[in-house]
Amino acid sequence: MGVALCALVCAGCGRNKTSEPAPGMPGMTGPVTPVVSVAAAVRQQVPQDAVYTSSVQANVVNNIAPQSGGRIQKLNVEVGDFVSAGQVLAEMDRVQLDQAGLKLKNDETELARVKQLLDEGGVSQSDYEALELAFNVSKSSYANLLENTILRAPVGGVVSARNYDRGDMYAMAQPIYTVQQITPVKLLVPISEMDYTRVKRGDKVSLTVDAIPGKVYTGSIVRLYPTMDAVTHTFNAEVRVPNTNRELRPGMYARVTVNFGANDSIVVPDAAVLKQQGSGQRIVYVLGADDTVSIRMVTPGRHFGTNYEILSGLEEGEQVLTGGHTNLKSGDKVEVRR
């Protein structure tokens, strides 16, 4: 029995020994070289545009109302009507206007009679001048009453509000009509203070509105506001759009693209630019001549399409990793996927 047990132990020892792979034989594990993809940093013109959000506004908003209370006799237009400059919108009670007209006519007749007497030496110069002054006062009073009795549109536009009905007493609380000029329209675009020195009057812009998808409108910057918002660090640029077909309406949400020209910059695929953990810095992995990698901090600029503009940290022609760079460290050797 002792002989049998010894043979069994020896047999087990033999099997354990033969199961270990010999050095250099298949099945032996070792360090694996990471396989990466690369792209060259190239120099090209990068458009320097920025997109801002804003709302369409009427170029001019006029509230139509007389300067004093009175009864409304006529209302000639409705909300949504397009009116031209000088068109009669409403008429107030004419009693005071008619009285002022009669007085003006009387003063005019009296002034002509006294002028004739002055020429014949029948009245003094001071008497004539007193009547002339009274006539001018009557003329001014009549013109003021006429303007506030026959209410006209000061600009062409669309009627956006009517707050009274015919026969109502105008109580000076709200205007009778509101007219908005929408050819052209304007937008106040909040531009970042970083672009303050890059934008100027006359610059062309493009814009889209959610209400009319697929259509692009063009306009130009007509005014730059002189102060910055201390909270948002932006300043307003007033953009004017012709809107000759009246498609754009006040209140529409718009996206405005402002073009600041182009920079001659280094460009790499956006897959090459990584955010460094624990900080806001951006890094790239640069491939060396001996197929080792090094980590390089870069300053990114514009992101456009699938590319990043690089403002500093890279030179033209350097190879950057675009794939396979997970868990790599500076000095690691890699195999480039061809």
C-alpha cells in the first residue's frame, strides 16, 4: 500500500510540472503596446463667429392719443391693419376744434382790415402788432386742436393694439391705438465684452427665427451701446433688419450670428482635445518621433464642426492622438494604427 501511495504522489507531481508553460512558449503574458490613431495639426482659416440669442422688436413704437380727454367719434382701423404715415386713425369730438376755427377765421379777417387801416394811417403800428399777435395765438391753438382731434399715424406700420371703442370717453389711461413700425425691425444683441474691440457699426449679421425654420435673414449693426452690464459682462449691439416682406414680427425669438472675420490658426480634430481631470485645462497627447507620447496643455479657441481651433500649445505638423489615448501617461510607447 505504501508503494501505491508513493506512485500516486509522484504522478501528481509530474502533471503539475508539465502544465506550466515554458518561457517563450505560446500562452505567456506580457506588457501590451497600446494601439492609437493620430492626426496632424494643420493651419487654416477659422471663421470667428459667435451666436447670440435675442428677440425681434419694432423699429418704432407709437402710442396714438390726444393730449386731453374727450369723446371718441370715429375709429378707422383695427388691430392687424397696416397703415401708412399720415393716415387718419381716429377722430375726436370736434366742438373745440370748430370753435377755434371760427375764432381763427375772425382774427384773420380783423387782421386784414387793420392792415389796410395801417397802410392808410388810420391805426398805429402797436395796434396792428397786438392784433397780429392775437391772430398767431389763434393759429397755433387751432393747429394744436386739429392735431389732437384728427389723430394720424406718425409712421407707417401695423396696428398692434386698440384700447377703446367708438363713443368711449378717452380717459388718458391708455393710448387709443399702438402702431409699430416693422419695416425695418431691430434687435438688441447682448455681445460678450471679450468681443468689444472686434465689433463695429456697419458689420453684417445673419439671423434665424424659430417661427420660420430654414430661412436666414441678414441685417447690419447700426448702433453700439456704450456701457457694459456688470452682471452678464455684455453690451448691446443694435441690429437692423429690412424685413421688407414683413415676415419678422415683434416678439419672435431669434438667433443672431455675428461674424468677426477669420483667424489663421492651428486646427485639430475635437477628439484630440481632452479635459484634464480636476481642472478646467485642456490637454492633447502628442506623438514623438520614437512613438512615445507626451501630454501637452493647449488653449482651445472656436469649436466648429468636428474640429477645435488651438490658440497656443501646438505647432503646425505635430501629430496628436485622436483615439486609444485612455490611461496613457507621458513617456508611454504606442503603436500607431495605419
